[in-house]
Amino acid sequence: MSFRRWSLLFASFGLVLIGARPSRAQDAGAVLQAFEDAATKLVEQAESAVVAVSRLPQRSVSMSRPPRKNVFNLPNEAEPLVQSHDPFQGNYLPTDFGTGVLVAPPNKPNERLILTNYHLVRGGRTFRDPEAKSDSQIFVQLPKAQSFEAYIYAADPRSDLAVLKLDLRRNTNLQEENLPAIPLFDGDQVKKGQLVFVIGNPYALARDGAPTISFGMVGNLARMPFVDSSIARTQQNSIHNFGTLIQVDTRLNIGTSGGALLNRQGQLVGVTTSLAALQGYETSVGFAIPINRNTRRIVESLLNGTEAEYGLLGLVPKTQPLENGHMYGVPAGQRSVVRIQSVKHNSPAAQAGLQPGQYVLAINNRPVATDEDLMREVGLAGPGAKIVMQLLGNRVLTATAGKWPAKETDSIITSVDRYPAWRGLKVDWPTAREEHTDPNLDVPYPSGVLILAVEAGSAAANAQLRSGQLVSEVAGKPVRNPEQFQEAVKTLRGDVLIKLSDGKLLTIR
């Protein structure tokens, strides 16, 4: 692209931000100055809300590295550089590090939490049980190099997102509401070709409180991670394996995981991740987990301290390439369609009337051309969501999504229960956990709610209930999801008769 065309591009971007109008006599220097002014203004407003995050093994706290020779061969070698493992020391140099973004929960504008990548903080201490045994501690360096320990408030391995909460007891004068926060994007999605800014902590340079800025262009949308295809197909526990990521032409070096991807309004449109690149190869592009209309539901669940949930229909889709590149009723130019291979009996898809052999063209008005497209749209919609399926032949079916079974249950971290315990009984969707879900298509979709946990010494424990069982009825009322269960028990008093899916009757007193 020529210098003049770049200048005009920068001008159109920069002048929108500063509200100026170019004159016909404006030269290239003035155009670039306008872009520079707009960019520096955006950075000044956003960089104080981007923090450095480090993970420190428990055994390393308050330890120091042995002195080592100054690699720059400065004259005074009698005073070698000493780097500390103590995150509260000025010469702290972490070995595991990344980035985080200060945000405010939508329902708590005066609270500040840190949004980051889960792989960066995995194994850290949790907010719900900070004294429990953990592999490491998490520390955060705010602007002006203020260091604080942080706890995992909520974490979701399937989106690789986590939310941290600061321990501000070391500085009682610092108030959460006085910390800046970057607003979350509230639109549908970014566009290919859109200019974006990246603020992060490459090579732990932001440990002094000053993050690094770069900018680039959105190269593509709905991308999959750059990993071996055979691995991606066998490890489909991540929502990103169905194609969710934003691709940007900005290199994301080590330490930029958890960084801020901003649009020209300074809104957070994505969380950068360096984990999606193919290891061992030069990477001239980067990836970010998008924050849009669909993924905001996941982010807000984590900000509320609850589990991030994903939708399920109970079917097996298959991508079918189109012969001669066309099929009657399929949009022109579409090279494949989604054919339903099988439907689990009694599943949300079956109850909606979906049958094997039918073709799905769109989910909730979003075109789907591959099985990954269908799985992504249903998963991001979430359990309980209405799934409108447009089929070949102008037929429309509507299903209510169930819940995609979670596999890494030990990695799901919450601080708040989405569904409160009733008499010591914690329940969830019947397919909430993979260990209690039978994937065999010959086994019908379960009718009931799954017992996730039974509190010790509770009425539920005294009734000999245990995790993994399914409750199908409460006081004679059928229950198929947690909302129905909560509605059924909210007014009950005294002894309550419940029925399990195997027909067994128990009384909870």
C-alpha cells in the first residue's frame, strides 16, 4: 500500500476519534499527526487499566535468585544484577507472566475484577477457598508498579478465560472504584479489516507498571487455533476448536496472553492469547478471544463468579460438501451443508422434531455450513436458550438447549453458586458433567436434574442422596432443569418426597 493510501487510512481513523474535519490542503504530515494524536489519546485512557500478571510457585515466595553477571557489561561489575522472586520487591522478575484487563461487572460498577487467560493463572489460589492447597500464587502489578496478590474468582477452561480478584489489604488506601476499567464491547462482532490496538506485557516488560502498545488490523474472524488438526478434533472440550477466534496481523509475543484488544472507541473487543499459535514456528499473526454478543454471556458469568455454561442439542452433525458446488435451496456460493446424522432420543433436538437426514442451514439466523459452525452457535447460545433452526425446504424448528457436559470439572472455578443449595442438595442440568453423562445414542437423554453435590450433615445427606444421581420428580412435579427444580421447591415445607430417575422414592426431611 502506498504512503498516500496509508495516510488517508490513518486520517479517516484518527479524525473520527478527535472529531476533526480534514481540509483539502491538509498534507500527509498533518494526516499522520491526526492519527498519532488519536492513538496516543486512546492509549492514555486505556493503559492504566491493563496490568501485569505473574504466577509464582508456592515454594518460590520470598526467595531470591543468586546474583548473576550483568549481561550488558556495564562498567560497575562489582555490583552484579540481583533479581528477586519476591513480587513485592522492585527487582522482581517473574518466570511465568502475562497480562490482565481491569473491568467492572455490569451489575457492580464500583467493583474491579481482572479478566485474563485461564492458562496463565491455572493452579493459583481461589477466592472461594484461599487457604486450600494450591500449586502457585498469582500476583498483579498495577500501574505505578503497585503489587498485589490476586485470587481466581472464576475460571472456565473451555473458553480459556479467568477472572481475578485483588487482595487490597496491603494498601488500605486504594479503593476498587478508583481503579480505571475498560468497557466491554456491546456489539455483534468486529469486522475484517478493522484497525485494533493491543496492550500487553510481552517479555514481562510491564512489571514496572507500564504495558506495551501496538496496533494492527483484523485479518479474519471465526478462526480455529493453529494446532495439529488431529489434536484439535480429539480435544473438542474447547469452544475455540469450533472456530471463534479473532485473527490480527500483530505478533503476540510471550506475555501478551490476557492482553486487551481494543477498537478505536477504546472498548474491549477481545482478550489476546499467545497459546493459539503453532509452537515451533515463526508467527506473524496473533489471536484473540472475542467479546461480542454471544461471548459476553460467558464473560459476564465469570464476572458474576458463576460457572460459564454452553448449549447442547443432543445430535451428531456432519459436514457434507456440495456436489458441483450447489444444492437447491442452499445460498449460492456455499460449498457445504450440515446434515444431521443422528439425534439422541428425548434430547432437546428430538423434542423439537429434528430427525436424521435433515439439513440445517442456519441457527438463530446465523448461517451454518459446517458441523463446527453448528456446534459453535449452539454452544455459545447456552443452556435454556431458544435455538431456532432453519432447515432445507423452508422449514423452521425451535428447540430449548440443554447443557454441554463439562469435562475438566476440577478446572471449573466459581465463587458463587448459580443455583443455591436446597436442604443441602445442589443440582444442575442432567448433562452438566461428562462423568455422569452417557454419550451412547441408544441411551435416551436423561429426564431430571443431576445432583452435583450433597452437603455433609444436611437433610439431603441424611436421605442418603449422593452426587451423580438424577432427580426426576419433586413432590409429584416433574423437573427437567435447575430452574424447574428451584421453582418446585421454593414453597415446600416439611417432609418432601422426591423420585429418582431409577424410580426410587426418598423423603427429605
